[in-house]
Amino acid sequence: MRMSRTTLAVALATGLAFAGGARPAAAGEFGVSLEGGYFGMTNASKSAKAIFGGSSGGFTGGGSIRYVFLRSLFVGVGGRYFTRDGQRVFVADASSTPFRLGHPLTIREVPVYGMVGWRFLPDSQFVPYVAPGAGATSFSEKSIVGGIEDPPAQRQSKFSGHVIAGVEWGRGKLRVGAEFMYTTVPNTIGVGNVSKIYGESDVGGMSVVGKIVLVP
């Protein structure tokens, strides 16, 4: 009996925590999210794996703001941040094993984008959504040779396209979710170094993040 009452109390408390403030979806809903997960530079995976020592990506974090029209249609803006340290490498040809030179190389990407999307089942606890987007991605490379930056850090900003699919769970002010995003940043690399050997020019790829969403 005690166990049954305890189980019932926990279940009730959990339900109230997520249902607290629950309301049907309505036009004019505003949301802010904090996001964190994994980004893989899959559009230039060979170059990334050579530089990073076997992996094409790492942690990414960021956030977004969205505003819902007509209960399902929404617009938003977002941004992510990715940085990882690797090494400069020498590759004789595309089929050769990369030779790591021991000189630190830091890659950084900061995509900023706008999106227009659609939320399915807006009155449900479980709300899937999709959204295309576009924006700009800042990309930089910094290499240190003998304690000196060589060559000077290369920085550029390029157009980027985004395709987003995700889901939110909850109807209260605080919700959780998960999101997948594919990004393309064409004509960013490939002029020299290892990316030219592999014929890769796009530093975009796929990311998967978890989300905490606040709906005031």
C-alpha cells in the first residue's frame, strides 16, 4: 500500500510538472531554446578526419528564438558554435594515409540562420516540426608552427543553407526536445592543403542536439 501510494504520488507530481501551465496551441506563441549536441563536418569528412585524427566533428552548442503564427506556421532565428583542435597534415594523394605534422590547427564554425517552418499536431504533447532555413556561416582556420601563427588566421563568411527537423515534448512553459539539422556551406575550402587533395569544398554537415525550450 505504501509503495502504491508513493508510486501514485511520484506519477502525479511528474504529470503536474509537465502539465503545469499547459494550454492549447495558439497563434502568437513565443519560444526560446538552449541547444547542445554533436556536429559532424560530413560534407568534408575526409579532410576533417585527417585533421582531427579520425573523427569528423565534436560538440556544438547554441540557441534559437521562434514565433508561431496560425498555430502551426512559425518563423525563427538561430545560431550554433563549433570549434575543435587538430593538426596540420600531409597527404600525398586521396588514397594515401595522412601524415600528421604535429602543428596545431584550430577549426571554428559559427552558423547564423533564419527559418520558416511548420509544427505538426500543435495541440499534442508530442509536436514534430520541419523547417528550411538560410543564413551565413563564419569559418576560420588558425595554425601554430613553432609558436608562431603561420599563415595568419584565415577567416571568411559564406552563405549557408539549412534543413531542420525536430520534435518538442510538453505543453507547459518549460519543454524538452531534440533536433536534427543538415547544413551546406559551399565553396568554403578546397583551394589548397588537404581539402584540395580530397576534392572537398563544403564545411557543412549534420548535427543532432537536445533542446530545452522556454515558452513564456
